[in-house]
Amino acid sequence: MPLTRRLPQPAELRSLLQFQRITLNRRAARLGRAADVHDLRRIAQRRTPQPAFDYVDGAAVDELTARRTRKALQGCQLLPRMLSGVDEVDTSVEIAGGRSALPFGIAPTGFTRFMHAEGEDAGAAAATAHGIPFSLSTMGTRSVEEVADTSGAGRRWFQLYLWRDRAASEDLLQRAWENGFDTLLVTVDTPVAGQRLRDARNGMTIPPRLSAKTLLDASYRPEWWFNFLTTDPLTFASLSDTAQDLPSLINAMFDPTLNLEDLQWIRSVWPGQLFVKGVLTVEDARRSLQSGADGLVISSHGGRQLDRAPVPLHALAQIRSTLGPEVPLIYDSGLMSGNDIITALALGADFTMVGRAYLYGLMAGGREGVERVIELLAQEIRVSMMLMGAASVADLTTDSIHTPWESEQADLQETAQEL
């Protein structure tokens, strides 16, 4: 039967012609168009010099651990619970003796003002505004005093790389405690710098050395260079103002002989909560707890240290299953979406931290970019929890998820029985 046609009515056309209001704030417009963290990553790549972007985006050697981590997260299935509708969800959690409005915080990152001039100032302020913890790295480009001033009443954690100079390490810990950092993350997976080939190929140093290549790169990204040249010099607030290649800096400062006795010493001088960051096996989890840790951060350093290391998501499930529900576990590696965060929570994490995702937002638009990352992740978490019939984070359990390795293990057991 042919269509019956008529002339368009002016009133109907008026309702359809809805043009977006033009804004002169190009940063806000740019960030507003980003629908997820991957969109922010693409913006960040356009606006950030290659050495800085690759430092964030890259991983160690063949980058297999980083890719396998993402594959593991994407391979999990979230199971909706039908006819269990909720009209609102509670995304808050208790972690390390305090409350977080969302089940994720900002992970510690080094060289942060190299990514964007606002650096830790942007991250700490955005975290406070959203009621989540901000973690400052030993290799941060703002001091504990500066971050404390920026974050105000917000919750702040400090991440420690143990120095060869124990007295300097103890002094730094005392400064952090006196400035309101209530939780210490002791990173144990970086006795030496990982082989990050993108950084080696880019000849990355802090601060960057000007060359024909960097000047050409700058011509495409004038805002980054203008900010870099017109703000205070880029230094490691807790380390040194020496410009050198990154592996040399790390290997000169950090102690490759870090062991359980050192962890016990840190426990003796740190009065707050202590989490060991970089654990990937049940044995190391137990040894860390026996040496005084209050909790663990399951992490492969984003695949940036030992390539071909265990997939941290698998390690999380195994450690939780073995140690039981009482040990506080934080997951940190490869999280790029709200569904990734929900996946980690369902597999046993009490809390999560985002590093790359946070830095993509920072590079894309300073503090506003960090705010956009938090907003996107929070909205994704809320929507998925409602679709799953989960009224609170506590409702996200192993019954909420199916993992591909469960099927693989079942197949192996069946094969073994046949043989």
C-alpha cells in the first residue's frame, strides 16, 4: 500500500529544529562530546606530545600483560538479575577505615605535570569534589604539603617507593602523616625500572629535551607547550630536580633489595593503614599480611614492569578465594570503564583505582577532564548496577559474573577425568 503524504507543518518543524547552543568554552565543548574514556584517550593523543602520551599509554617490552589484562576484563560476563528492580543505587564503599562515595579512587601516578600542567592539582581537587581518595606518588610533581593544601578536606593516600636512603624515606613518611595522608601504599613491584620500549624510543626525559623532533611535535600541540613554558618548572617534589632518563632516575633512587624485613620496618614507622601494592600471588599475599600489611593492592603496575606477569584479574579471584572475605583487597590495573570496575568488584575487590583513565582525562582537559572521567565512570557504574538489580556495591558478588576461565577450568577437569 503506497504511503499517504502531506506537507510538513511549521509547528512540527519548529519542534524538530533544536540547535545546540554555541559555547566559547572549547574545552568544555570538547569534553562534553566524550561518551567514554576511550573518547578522552583520543582527545588526549591529539593534544599531548608523543613522549608524554606514550608514557601513559605504553607498557613494558611487548606490552603483553597490558593487553591480556584488558582481554580478561572484556571477556567476563555481567549477569543481570531480572525482576529485582531498584530505583536507586548506593555506590559508596568503606575502604581503609574511611568512606568513598564511589568504588574507585585515583591511583598514584608519577611525572603527572608532564602530562598536563595542572597535574596533581587537578587530580586532588577533582577527587575531593567527588568524595573519593586521591593517591600521591613518591614520584609526583607536587609535594605532600602542596597536595594537602589542594585537596583540603578530601581523603588522600600516599604511595611509597622505598629509597636506598632510609632516613629520607622515614622523613617523607612523617611529612605525609603530618599532612593528613591516612593510608600508605607500599609499591613492591618496582625494584628496578621496567623495560618500557616506547619511552626508550622516544628518548623520554623529565623535563623534556628540545630537539628537532620535539619542536615539530610542539607545532601540533601549542597549548601543552605554552602551559609547560609558562608554569613553574617540572620537578619531582619528593625526589630530585635532576633531568635524566627515567630508568636511570628510578634505578639510582630506589632499593632493588627490598624485602620482608624492609616492609616490617615501614610498618613500624607508619601509624596509619598500610597496603602492599603489586601483589599477584597467594604466597606473596600471605607474606605481606604476616609482615604487617592491613590490606593488598592486586596490580601488575598496568603491565609496566614485568611483562608476561600473571593477569591481575585472575590473581584477584584466586587471592580472594584463598584468603576469604576479611582481607581488604584493592584492584588496580587496566580499568577503563564502569563495567570494568564492576567486574573487579564482583570478583572480590573491595575497592579499585584508576590510573591510565585518570591521566587520559587529565591530558584531554586538565581538571575538567579528570572530572569528566569520574562522571563517566560513575554513571556507567550506576546504570549497570540498576540493570543488574544491584542496590549496593555489596550486591556485586561472584553470582553477578561469569568468567571465561571458569569454563576453561571445567574443560580441563573433564579432560583429566577422561584420561
